Amino acid sequence: MPAEYIAALMFGTMLMLMLTGQRMFGIIGFVAVVAAILLWGDRGGHDLAFSQSFKLMNWFPLITLPMFIFMGYVLSESRLADDLYRMFHVWFGPVPGGLAIGTILLMVLISAMNGLSVAGMAIGATIALPELLKRSYDKRMVTGVIQAGASLGILIPPSVVMVLYAMIARQPVTQLWMAGILPGLMMASLFISYIWIRCRLNPALGPAISDEERAEVLGPPRVRIIKDADGIIIEEIEDSSFNREKSRLLLAGLLPLAIFAVMMVPFIMGYTRLVESSVIGALAAFSASVLKGRMTWAVLETCTRMTLAISCMFLWIILAALAFGAVFDGLRAVDFVRALFVEELGLNRWQILILMQLSFLIMGAFLDDTAMLVIVAPLYVPIVRMLEFDLIWYGVLYTITCQIAYMTPPFGYNLFLMRAMAPPEVTLADIYRSIFPFVGVMILGLALVMAFPQIALWLPQTLGVR
């Protein structure tokens, strides 16, 4: 049987098994090992699984994965992010759409401490969403804001999706993480610009909060009255305690940012490697929660259990992806896809790249990011290399496409998370309609990174990351 037919059979079998609802890593690994046994016999199939597992265990940067996941869960479960949102509530509330802008900034900081979209969704849905709805923000606006902001978790480092891509594409995860910083901040800026413009044009979508509402958080400002000798009021001075309370909230809210700085500054300065920095970040988050009296045995148990569960899940996924990719390498299926694009269709390099991105967007309507990566990365990465595009830059493009896929009906991952966490008055139809403006903004961001690759490549090249 020709190699391209075997590859098509593997894809078809995988898609059929996905309908059974079994775990992704089990489906991918099963197809890979069975295909290897049928192609190369029992020894070949067994050697495939064992060789890929040793390759996985020898990949030192994977130690960062549980460290960053643990740090994110400590910030979430110990409610350190609450202070951060209260800070945005006070400082941005008087601006039209200010609380929604503050929510995006909250998501940026949470993303910088946890490489998973689900962490941002959980914090946004439990902390920000009730406040936004209570302040009469448009429900379609706010559900779109939270979903878009949460999607930044897979672009701003430490991104777990980029770890998977780095393993499959054989690229340094450190360079990928550095390449994701500026596109992630650019995407957040585009979200903020869209929110500000919409709320300026239609203030009812995101009304500014009044002084009375701010006083619910700060307490009312006090006025000191100065009288003359006859008891006549000659001056009223606002008590500085109100401003001191604002400053206190600012310091408390910036604690997560300080944790990020403690973790990343030694790495950027070259004093530590990323693995050591991830340990520093986890210890800093744990220490902060202890000092603030929010680390209990129940919180520690939850953080540890979730870290272990998610880390093991991703390790299994990476192992299955490596085995699947090894079978594809053995079949040389990439040669068939390359010939289809270049010789039969006669496309140029940019047309091929755009076609690959469109295929991700289409698959993202039905598959999650892991399934997309495992299915097409073994085929697309060699083609990208052949077309002489930078694989680090392409990893950023793939990750942005995953962001869009997370919010694309009918099976966008963030859509179902929002439905599970939102109050009853927010319907599934509201959630679906809320994401279209933000998907448009994200497509604009994708186009900008494609047109100007240095948005992604400038930082790793400037810092000389190796």
C-alpha cells in the first residue's frame, strides 16, 4: 500500500476513534503503535514507544511544566488574583469600559504565570464576570472579553501549547516563549483598543462606575474641614487616607506582577536558566500565599493534585505525539503533502502558508489545539522548513490560530468552559454571539504577525536566547 494511503488511513482511524470520547493521548498513541506494529513488526512497534519515551524523559526543559502549572494554581486557589482585580476595579472603573479593560490586563498577568487558558477562564468567570454583570455591563460584551482574555494564556509565556509544539518541531522552547511575548501584548492591546472604542461609541455596553460604587471597595473619601476663629469654614481638604487606600490596593494588586519579575528578571539577565526560573516562580507564589495567610492544607492539596493531573496528561500527550510523528517520518508522508502543494497545485510559499493557517482554523471548529497539533504538525513542520520560513515564527502563528480555534463554534473549548461557569441569564446563544468581534480582532493580530515577522522574532534575536 502506498505511504500516502497508509497516512490517510491513520488520520481516518484517529478521527473515528475521537468520536468514542476516549482520551486524546490514548487515541493518538494507540494509532501510532498499532501502525508501527503493522508496518515493521512487533519489535518495531515496541521499540517505537520505548524510544520516544526515553526521548521525552531526556528533555530537560519539561521540568518547567509542573512548576508553572503549580504557580498558576497557587495564585488561583489562594485568591491572590482577587487583590489584582480589586486594583483594576478602583483604578480603571471610572473609564467607560474600564472594568472590561482591567479584566484584559488581569488575564495578561494571569497568563504570565500559568500556561493554560483554563486558569484565566476560571479566574475571569468567578471574579470578573459577576462584578461586570452587577455593574450593568452588556453580557455579550463581557463574556467575549473573558474568553478572549483567557485565550492569551496559550500565547504569553509560559505557554504549555508552545511546549508541545517545541517538542514536535524540535525547537527550543525558550525561544518560542520569548517570541510569544510581544505578539501576546499586541493582542491584548488590540482587545483593549476595541473595548475602549466600542464603549466610547456606546457607553451602555460598559458604563463607568460612580464614586459611590468605588466607595464600596475603598470606603467613602473623608474631607477635613478648616475653620477660622469665628467658626466659618474657610477650606475643605480631602483626607489623604482615601488616596492611601488606593495606593495600598495598588501594592497588593501588583504582588502577582512582583512574583513574575522575581522569576523572569534573573532569567533575562542570564543569571538562571528557564528551569531554575520556573522553580523560583513556584517558590515565590507559594511564599506569598503563606505570608498573606491564604495557604491552607486544602489549598495545597488542590494545587498539588491539579498540578500532578495536568502535568501527567501533557506528558502522555507529548509521548503520543512523538510516536505518531515518528511513524509519519518513517512513511515519508510529508513528501506526498509537499508534492501536492508545490507540484500539483503550483502554489507559492505564501499561498501554502495561508492555506495551512486556514486548515487550522477549519479544524479548530471541531478539534482542540492538541489534536490539531498532533495531526498536522508532523506534516506541516517539514514543509515550513522547506519553504524557508522560521519555525519559531511559525510556532507563534500556530499558537495564535489555536487562540482563534478556542473561540470558534461549534466546538470551541472556551465556549463550553464559559457556558459551564456563566450564570443562567447568560445563554449559549449569547456566548456564541459574543466572540465574533474578538475573533475578528485576533485574525487582525494574526495577519500583522504574518506580515511583520519581527513582531515575534525581535525579542529572541535581541536577547540572544539559545
